[in-house]
Amino acid sequence: EKQRGISVSSTVLTFEYEGHLVNLLDTPGHQDFSEDTYRTLMAADCAVMVIDVAKGIETQTEKLFRVCALRRIPVITFVNKVDRPGRGPLEVLAEIEHKFGITAIPMNWPIGMGADLAGVVSVETRKAYLFERQRGDRRIEAVEIDLERIVGHPDVDDDVAATTLDEFEVLEAAGTFDPQRFLAGEISPVFFGSALTNFGVEQFLRGFLRLAPPPHDREADIGPIDSMRSEFAGFVFKIQANLDPKHRDRIAFVRICAGRFRRDMEVLQSRTGKKIRLRRAHRVFGQERETMDEAYPGDIIGLVNPGEFRLGDTICEGKAINFSPLPQFSPENFAILRCKDTQRRKQFQRGMQQLLEEGAIQVFSDPQGIRQEPILAAVGELQFDVVRFRLESEYDTPTSMEVLPYSLARWIEDDPELIQKLRLPYSAAMVRDRAGGPAILFHSKWDLESTEKNNPNVRFSVVSLNNILIDE
């Protein structure tokens, strides 16, 4: 991450603000890691979409918003860097509505943009907050005045004040915020500000506390699980190995959905039917750990994981339940990874096993293959770089990589008769995923489309959900 200057793993941060406890799940910003981001979204009750006022809505943001719509996760929008040159606020709102098909409802409004930015106005109270920059542009103090008093104010340009009042009239005529439509994913409240200089951040945080929903019921195989029920229940949405290189351990991140967690409590692992005692539970941020004695719905706990947990596992008290499974995305990059040092073969295998359990990469096997080497698959090429880097730095295992010519994977129904009758192009490969589900690797989209035409009765799915197939 330090070498590339990007974030490639999810981070959990817990903080208190004005009597509320907020669990922030910061996700990878790079598009190659969208799968990890999706798994993290499964643990969230609300999403904050940050838009750069100059760049607009980026491809990765657009994809994630569609995932939020699919999961019915309400989205609050923060338009960032309004103190820098960029598009006007009305243009940003129009882009949100055009790309996502929802109504963007401003909760505050910038007084000017870029170098002319003087503050923000609360749409609800019509109060203007004028900002006084201090040295370094880091510390911002706000002065509260009535909206009409920005006209003739020494810190607000006359043209900016006139434009702001005109825009505000348009906003008031456009409609008001509706909490039910927000929770239904039909509208997104929008805040303008600058994270670097704290422009509008206080208004955003207070608005977030007021608007974001508390922990809610979760779908499971036996029906919705009430977050207020007394029996504990949660699921593993992330596994991370070697967060602390000194300990060489694994942390399973668990979203608590119901009941109360107590340290040293005994729970049922639904997948295996085994009882597990949760002795070592932490609140984790980076390499920092804080022992947790109790936690409640909405909290994220890190359980030291010697190998008992897998992604998507449900742990609970009472009768076994299973929350909705985590998806497996269609990869677009494929390779064979080999250990360059035969004496490090065991370390290579152990490292690969841990990385697979984390979901850092996918693996397929070719039953007809000559060498029976596992085929590694990733949504983005950068995932391969991270895997190789971690194998070398954490397991002292140098590797070589052979890139394979495939660019698409599609899952099909596990029906022997159907598989026997499949008409595939010569270049395609029939493989099995880690769970044993059948999939086909294609060189190109043309090969896929040709195969779909030749097999009209076969459903080719872009996502495998524990062998439940989901179309694109």
C-alpha cells in the first residue's frame, strides 16, 4: 500500500461523536479490489459516497452504488474538495441523478466554489456558516449567520452572494428530504464540503447521525433475524492474516447482528455445527488492538482465528442459523503461481491457503489438466501483485507467475447431464471453483457470446453465491 500510494484492504475504525458510537468500515479505493469492498458492504447499514468535485463520479463509485441499490443500503453523498476548482454544485447533482436514477437532495449548499468558497448554508435551518481559514489551511472556524446576511458581508463576494440566493430559491422549490424514501434507496442526501480543511464536515457528521439507520434485521435461512433478540448472532465478512507480523495470526472480522457479545462466551459455528469459545476478541485498527469484553448489534469485533472461520460463516447462540452468503465475483485475470524455491514449498502452500481463506484471490482447479496446478483468478491484476508481495514478505517465499490467456469466467449449474452436452470453443476451459462449483474460463467476450448462442438452454452466471447463480 505504501509503495503504490493506494488503499488495498478494508479498515475498521470506531469513534464516538455527540453521544453516538460509529463503526466506520473504510474500504479499498482501487477498482481491482471491488470484491473486498462488496463483502464489507454486506456488513454495513449505510454507505457514504464521496465524490471529488473535479473528477465527478468515477467508474468504481458507480459500480459500488449499484451494489448498494441491490442490497438496499441507503447512501449519503459527500461532495468533497469544493474549495478547489471543479464543476458547479448543480452539475454534480445532475450527474448523480443521471447516473444512478435517484433524486439528489442537498442538505447544505456551498457559498461559492473553489477560490471563491466562503462557507456553506444549511438547507433545513437557512443558517450560513462562514469559514475563516488559518495558516496551513487545516483548522477552520465557522461563524453562524442568517442566510440573508451574506449579502454585503465582507467575507463574501457580492456576485457569489447573489448567485447563492438565486440557487437557494431553486433548491427550495425542488422538494424536501423524505426519510422513508432515503431508507428505500430512492433519494440520497447530499452534503458539500472539504475533508482536508473541515469545510462542512461538522454539518455532515451531525447530518449523518440524524439520518443513518441504526442496526436493522438481517435476512437468514430461517427468515429475518431481529437485531433486538436476546441470543447472539453475527457473521464473518473479512479475514486478514498477519495484521501484526510479530504474531503471525489471523483476525476474523465479525459483524454483530443480534444479541450481546461477551468475551469468553460459547457460540455455535453454523457451518460445522461445532461449539467455539470466543476467548480472544479485539477492536482492531491497523496493527493496534484493544481487548473487547462486550459488544452489541452494529459493532465489529476481531476474533483471533487459528483456522476455524471462513468468509461468510455465521456464529450464534441457540439454534443454528445462516445469514445470507457472501458472493464470489467473476474474475478477469488468471495466472499460475509457482514457488521458485523448492525448499520453501511448505511455506508457499501455507501462505496460499491463508490468502485464499482471506478471499484475497480466487482459485480454480482443472480436472483435465496435465499438471493439476491450481489456477489463480483475480478481479484486477493488482491482486496478483499483492499476493506475490505478501508471500515474499510474510512467508519468505519468492514466486514466479505465468499469466493465462483467459479474461472471463462464468458459472453454470452443477448438472452432469448438462455439462456432458455443453458445446464449448476449443480455447475455453472447464474448471471447478474452491467450493466445487463448475465454471468455464473464456479467452474473450466473443467466445462467451458464441457459447451462449450454441447452448441456449444453459444459464451462464457472472457471480456464484455458494452455488446460487446470479446473472449480471
